[in-house]
Amino acid sequence: MHSPALPHVPRLHAYTPGLQPSGPGWTKLNTNECPYPPSPAVAAAIRREVGEDGASLRLYPNPRSSPLRAAVAALHGLREENVCIGNGSDDILNLLVRCYCGGAAPAGFMLPSYSLYPVLVGIQDGRSTVIEFGRDLRLPLPAIAGSGAAIFFLTSPNAPTGVTFGNAEIEQLLQSFTGLLVVDEAYAPFAREHAVPLLARHPRLVVVRTLSKAYALAGIRVGYALADPAVIDLLDRVRDSYNVSRLSQAAALAALGDPDYYRAVIARVCATRDRAIADCTARGWFTYPSGSNFIFTEPSDARGGSGPAVAKSAYDFLCARKVLVRHFPSHALTAPFLRISVGTDDEMLVLQNTLEAWLKHA
Ligand SMILES: Cc1ncc(COP(=O)(O)O)c(C=O)c1O
């Protein structure tokens, strides 16, 4: 049958999100959500926004999310002109691809990194330039500089490895790479260093953040770009005019208004993460240092064997006992590893006990 769609569209592969299981009893450590609820101010702000009868919902939201732009700008010591708010940071990444990527303007990214980038490039019918990490996860600066990419997505801390790239390296990259460098900092609140201070002297740098992880608001869909006003102006030309709902804007503003609550949440997640890394390392499992709210560890079985089949065995054993983590079998570097989101201390105990049971069984 003749398809009226553009020829590239029926060939697209949609992004594969992590499983969202229904039903009780799951220990869900697979999508890097926050294990703790958002600030109590968030639910109060949503209730206030809805009001008694929901009448405010008749009205469109603030089209530019202006109060939220101002709050984000204040948080980072920037100006409102440096901020664009998105319906999740995925929305921002999509806008960046729409503005900067095409057939003659490739988008570059590292492999492994966030697997949404190639999906967005495919939708745009654009071209990708992919650069592979080695096991040491060093950033190959000359390869990126010579990639010819018009826009390059660098995930830092990286997903799914958790490794953070320092500002000295990012700045070196900005000196040699001539395109737009997007540092996707979804996990930066859990890291020691972040690239925001570099914005003041690098107009070709974009930093992308989300409220889905550290702010425990994955369900509300708010993310943002920090960049030179000329870049923000382009994103504003392309985005949906009402891309962030009234409830999302109210929730995000309330979250940003409660920094003490979130400092405590982040400290707790980082402490649990560091204990989980220590537990895996004590077992003799190679585990990358993490600046994120997940760990990336290479399980070895009771005989000391590791590799893709061992990781799959651990994954299947956990899954059968309703402990959900992530295994990425399609890349040689990731296949021997499991990515485990940091849960509550109780959830991590379930994880560790189930892994001990696997070791006895394997
Ligand atoms: C590296 C990275 N960037 C962006 C996102 C998307 O976040 P959001 O929920 O804001 O769309 C994720 C989500 O997992 C991610 O891992």
C-alpha cells in the first residue's frame, strides 16, 4: 500500500523506554527516578493551581513559562534570556536537533550515551556522527573536534556509565570543536562538577537539565536549556507555543523554591549510591565511579566469570524476583554490565540480598 508519510518515517525506530511494571511488589531500579517524593510544596502548589473547581484549567498556561525561566535563571546566576523551559529535557533535546541537525549538518554523540539522540536525528531525517568510547571511558577530544558535527551531544554524567567529564576537558573540547556543544546534565546535581560556570565564556555551549531526577518530578515533565540568548531565541522559534502545562509550571516553581529539601534528598541518594558501589566493589565487581543516581557494575558469578551472559543471568534472576534493573546487551561495552538506579536503603537491601541469592544459584 502506498504510504502518504515521508519515506523515512515508516523506517523509524521509536525510543524504547525502561519498563514501567504495573502491580505491587516491584523493586523498581531501572529508570533512574528519584526514590523519594518531591518536596511537599509541590503537591500543595498543584492543588492551589487546580483550585476548588479546576476553573483555572480553562486557561492556557504562560506561553514562555516566564516565572519559571526567572526562577531557573536565579538558581544558576544567569538571566532569563539564557533559559528555555521544555516539556521534560527530552523536549529541549528535540528542539536542539530540529534547529541544528539536517542532512548536511550532522549531529554527533558518543556511544554508549543517551539512546534518545539517534532517535531524534532519525525523526529529523538527519545524519549522525557516532564516536565510540573505549572501556576507559576517556573522552576522545580530537575525534570529536574532527567529527564535522554541527551539534554534539555530550552526556555528563554519562548514561548509562555514570562517569562525569570535568570542566577542564569540556573547555578543551570547546576550544577545538567548532559546532554547538550540548552538555546533557540530567544527572549533574549528583555530581561534584557541572558545566554551568563555562556558559559565561562559551556562547557555543548549551547545558540541558531536568527536574525528573534530583527534583523527583519525572511525572511532571519539566526540563530546561541554559545557553547564549541567540541559541535560546532559536529554540523559542521552534517549540510548541504552550509546551509546558500550568500544573507543570506550578510544580516546578514550588520545587525550585524548596532547595533545603532537595539538598537533603540529593545527599541521601549520593550516600546510598556510594554504599552500593562499595558493596559491588567488595564483591570484586568492577564498578565505574558514578556522579549520578545510578551505578554501572559488571557482575561476576561465583566462579569469577563475567561477560554478557553473566550480566544477563543476573538480570533475569533479579527480574524473576521482581527486582527491575537495566541491561543493555546491544553494545560490547555495556553488555557485561548492569545499570542499577539508586533506590531507598530498604530497596537497595532487597537488591543486595537478591544478588547474594543469585551468586549462590549461578
Ligand atoms: C541523559 C539523559 N538526558 C535526558 C533525559 C530525559 O529526561 P526528561 O525526563 O527531562 O525528559 C534522561 C532520562 O532518563 C537522560 O538519562
